[in-house]
Amino acid sequence: MTRKILLTGGAGYIGSHTYAALCEAGYDVAILDNFDNARPDVPDRLEVITGKPVTVHRCDILDPAALARVFASDHFDGVVHFAARKAVGESQRMPLEYIETNCTGLINLLKAMRAAEVFNIVFSSSATVYAPTTDWPIPEGAALGYASTYAYTKLMGEQIIAQVAAADPRWHYGVLRYFNPAGAHTSALLGEDPSDIPNNLMPYIAKVATGELPALNVFGNDYPTPDGTGVRDYIHVMDLARGHVLSLTELIERGNSHTLNLGTGQGYSVLDMLNAYSRACGKELPYVVAPRREGDLDCYYGDPTKAEALLGFRAERGLDAMCADSWAWVSRKSNMRGQG
């Protein structure tokens, strides 16, 4: 029997790649999204990739009545929950909006799931829930904390789910922590598409490669790292999507709740990323060294060995693949916003 999955935020960057991965794994998937931060043509692109019609529920997780109608429309075996606000800087300016969407929205979803007797949930968390540390790679048992409202909402989300599951053994959950998804679908039909100046490194470099931005600002080149620039954790979005599939399967087939890091287990520096993207696009990309930013750490990446032990998960794609797939996506004219 084919398992049916509801994918909240399924038209977004990670959600859309996870949709494709779930379909490839044999799941029957429906998308729930309000399209506030997603391209309207994503379902059409997913139909091309998967070869079958895409079920979409235009719904906001802040609307309990609409959520109830979605769960009444079909029986789902599990939920993968991406729908959330996600910009760290914006969260500092709009804390109430972030707490409302990311925490109240999650509570609304859990209530709707309980009413429909759906008790499997994979939660898209974040490695920003870890307290600052100099112990790398960071294991799941490291001290937790938050340096932004966004991180606070992710940590709160984890705690809400844990409390709900502790009170009712029917619940099974997978909490997945990761830093920076990068790259694009190998079809070049799906990818990251920020509508303004990106917050993350790879989409910023991509806009330098396409000529939309003049140069990359490198904040500090005197860190105690091999090339002096900050080292961070990146994972190919298709590897990340597969991790969500494996987490969901573990819940449905074996009922084993878990909290795991997903990553490559190695950090890449800013210049590593810039040089790899230069190779991908075939030209040297300009950069400007700027002063360090307050609060930036020299190194920050996670330990994914627990995910390999429990789920058999191991990232298969490295930095060159992330950059090559990203370039294939951004250099395809029809992928530009407003184009077909």
C-alpha cells in the first residue's frame, strides 16, 4: 500500500526537492503551502520531474480551520514540516511574526494531526539551536542555545514536539538539524531563488556569477583556518532531501523517534566555496575582504555520524557538485523569476 505524506512548505526550496525525493521513493505526496515565499510554478516543475500531477493545498498553517479541511480531504500516514519563516536577520526585526508562524503554526499543525490521528512528523529544525562552541564537529548532545529569534523558534519547536510525544506514545518524530543547504536539482528545474539580496553564501555567490552583484564580501580573512576565512557546514539539497525521506521511513516502518544532524561532516571555507563556484561557471569571481562581523565564529559544522548509524544516511555530493548544480540552475534563463 502506498503511503500518503503531507509536505508543509512543500513548494519551497528544501520542500520541493524533498517532494521529488519522496515520490522517487514511492510515496504519494501532497503539498501544503501558502506560496508567500515560493514560486507559483514549482508544482508545474515538479510535475515535469515526477511525471505525474501534483496535489497542492493552498493553505496557511496559521488557519486552523483550513488545516482541518486539508486533513479531512485524505488520510495521511505522516507529515514532513518545512513551513516556517527562515531569515535570521529578519527574525530579529520581526520576533512576534516569527514566533507566531514557527511556533503557533506548529501547534496548529500538531492539533490538526492529532484530530486526524496522524502521529508521524519529521520536523525541519536547524543547527542554529546549538550554543556557540569550539568543539567541532558538533554532536547532537552538545549544549543548546539560540542567538536569534529564528533559532529560538526552532529550539522551541523541538521542545514542543518532544513534550507532545512524551505525553502520548502514539507520536513518533524525527527532528533534523542542518546548517546550509546548497545546490539544486540535477534537472536544473528546481533551485534556490531568493527575491532580494541573499542571506546565505552560495546564492550570494551565484548572483555574483550571473552579474547581478558586483563582488562577494568576505567578512574577515584572518581566522585561524587554512585560508583565513570562516568555515561552515554545507550540504547538497538533494542529499538533504534524501535524509528527510530516510527519517520518515524510520518513523513509519519502525516507530523510532530521533534527533539527528544532517551534513557532510566537514566544513568548507568561504574561499573554498568561491573557488568551487568559479570552477563551475568557468570564470574567476571577484571578492572584497571586509572586516569581521561581530559574533561570527571561525568554524562551525556538525557531526552526522549518528544519522549514518540510525538511518544509513551519508552525504553523497561534495562542494563541486553543489556549485555545478547551482550554476546549472541560475544560468538557465527560464528559471529567472517572472520567466516561464
